[in-house]
Amino acid sequence: MAAGPAALIASRASAQLPAVPPAAVQQFQQVVGDRVELVSILAGDYGAAGGIYTFRGGNVADISISRIGGRGDVASPQPIGVGDLQWAPVLQGSIGWVSAENEFNTGYLLGNRTTYDMLAVAGGGGVSLYLTDRLKLSSTIGGIYGHVENQFSPRNPTGEFIKFVATGTLVDWTMDTWSVVPAMAVSYQWPWSRTLFEFSSRYNFFHTESFSSTTALLGVNGDSHTWDNKLDVDVPLGVSFLGRELRTGGFFQRTDVFGNAAKAVRSDYIYTANGRLVLDFLGHPLKLRWLGLGASYFWGHNSSGWSAGIDMKFMF
């Protein structure tokens, strides 16, 4: 026999939440940790491209990313006194906003939706070691602070029941997270006439934990890894606009994903194809290298997406 309203209210007030079906608790616990860790990486990692993503599979996730940030040497290379080796300090940082919507296509919560809105602030630093004027190694360590808010959208009687008995515990909660992010990168540039090619490879490790939350039933404690391999080309066009030379180019990148983030996106890789049209600002007092427009398309085993916006690069 179904419990009456008084019993439901009493069970909602209980910390043990006996009225919530174990299948719902298990499904939330499986999904939440991976989702929160994923949106923390997408919002806080300076290398994650902003845009609109769709991840398909057992559950459908639509993710919108707005982010600004970057990474680079903040001074000219200086000799270290060993052969021709030089070094330069590196700073990185970003601020991002991610909105992720998850639709349950399987299990007890079939047909219902939940959203995660996260604000993330990241920063870090390290050092670049120039082995030659074209070959560079970099090592950095950074951190990400994230604040995520969850909202559950019931779409059927099961969802309405969960909304009633589990608000503030399994659904409609807030959570703060921190991540530590050590990374290693290598890049090599080579010119061909006035065209510049650059290959870069970057490995990142993310350890993420929650440290403040309105719910004691859900939390985050996990590890993820990403490995980016990118080929970029920069082509001067020999045409001036507003007193600056126009340049075109873009990049092709494969990102391999491991750990909890891979489970969240249901894929172990994402490809990115980018194109840009920019104005050359070489010699600008603010060290602006170029400024213009860029667009990217992303795809993977169970994912696709796109982005478009301002493309700019600083150079020291």
C-alpha cells in the first residue's frame, strides 16, 4: 500500500530518507560524481574549448560552456647557464560557466531530467624549458575551485515523487569542489616560408573532491586524465585590413580522456577541428599576437558539438 502524505513528509524529514527507492539513490550516486567532475574540468581547464556539446548513450547530456582563459610564458626566455638551455615562467588561468542537462534514458529515473550549473575559477603556474628555439618543454601545477548547483526537473509521476521526498539531498542541492591539476607539455614549431606549423602534446591529471555540500548523500572524490595532441597552422595572407595583415589557419586536435570524465562523456576521445580568420598584431605593446574570429567542431564516439567566437593569442 502506498504511504500517505503524513508518512511521506515524515520520511522526507528523516536523514535516512527511507521513502526514497534504493534504485533511485544508486542511480544518482553513479551519475552525480562523474558529471560534477566532468563539468569542473570543462569549466576550469584553460585548454577546454567553450561551446555546445551533446553526449549520447545510456543518458543524454547537453553541455553549454562559456569560458575565457589561457596559458603562456609571461617573460622572454632567459639562459640558465647550461649550454643553450633557456627558461621562462608560465602562468595560466581561466574562469568558466557550464550548464549541463542530463536526461535519464534508462533505469528507475527514466524520462526525468537534472541540470548542473557550475562556476569555476582556475589558476596555476610553472616553468618552460627551451631545449632549442623551436622545441619547448613545460611543467605546471594548477587548481580549480568550482561551485555547482543542481536542479531536478520531474517529467512523470516517479520524478514528482523523487522531487517531493529528496529535495536538498538527492536533488536540488549545491556543492563546492576543488581540483589539483599537474600537467606536462611539449611543443615544436617549424616555419615554411612565412607559414608557421606547431605540434603540441599536453598531459593533464585532475584529482577532484567536494568539500562543502548541502547533501550528505552525494559527493565527489575521483581522478581523471586528459591527453591533448594538436597540430596548428598559421598562414599570413598578405592582405591588409584596418592597417593589419590578415591571417588564417586553425588546428586539428585529438583529446584522449581517461578516468571518471571518460565515464561521464561515455567516450575515451574527442576530436576538434578549428578554423580562424584574424588580424596580425605582432609588435603591439600589449603583446597581442592576433585577434579575430574562430570556429570549432567537436566529435567523438558518443559526442558532437560546436563553438564560435573571438579568437585571440598573446605572445611574449
